[in-house]
Amino acid sequence: MHGVLRLPTCKVNLVVALMGDGRLSVETRNILDEAANEFGGRGRSVEYRVLDQRDFHRAIQEDLEPQPITLKATMDREWYSRETPCKAVIGEVSADQVARWYGGRSDGEDHDKGHGERLYDRNVRKSLGLTGVNQTMVESMLGDPEGFLYRHNGITVQCDRVEQEYHAK
């Protein structure tokens, strides 16, 4: 370790972790600046960064964020897109396609591997549990999937990116 510290190209990055607002006292900053100046020179450098509660909170939130899901939505019938107020593609997908998004399929295509409950991670209705409205939607889908569109607003899938493919007849 000491040999590395003597190298002229050595760069040291100190991370000061505080469980407060991240403000160092003037005295502490002076000590860190003096140490950085004393060690630095001839290519060597010392830099420091202060992390506070907000940084730790943000890091935890990012770690808990679910990994993105890739879906393939095939719309054989009419569909349309619009750009305002935000980009949207509106159309119909079959109920069995939505079921594959949930449960997967056996042909090995990665985008249809089945994502289970992860599909609903950001759905506001998930936190409500099996309310009367949610139960009615489930019964409607199971009992008459073709009529689901006429009795409910449908399903909204929020995306970071949409890749459109056009197939010849």
C-alpha cells in the first residue's frame, strides 16, 4: 500500500460519509484541504467528496428499483400513435398475449418469458389489494375476455422506449 502511495501518478479519493446535512465545519474542510495539498504534487492528487443522508437514501431507492421488463405487444388490428401530450401507441392486444406477459411461454423468446407479479410493480391498484373493482376486473377477464375492452378502460403499459415493427401481409 505504501509503495502505491509514493507513485507520482497516485490519485486518492476520500469519501466522507455524514449522517446529517452534509456540511463540514470550516476547520474540517481546512484540515482536508491542507492534507490534499501536502500529499499532492508531481502528478499525485487527493480529492474528497462528502456524502450525506440524501445520497444514502437515493442509493437505497435505486437499489430497490426493479429491473426493466421487455415486452412484445403484437397489434394485428388497427392501432394508432400520437405524439402529444406524450408519445403513445394505442391498440388492441389479445388476452392470451397479456397472459403470456404474466406467465410466459415455452418457445424461449426472452420478451415473453413471463414476468409474474413484477408486471404490476408500479400499478397503483396493486397496493389497493383485491378491492371490489379489482375483483370485477378479474372476473370480467376470466368470464368474457372478448368483452373486457367494452366494460373497462383497458390496460395501460408505461414504457421507456417503443420499437415499432411493420410486417408485410
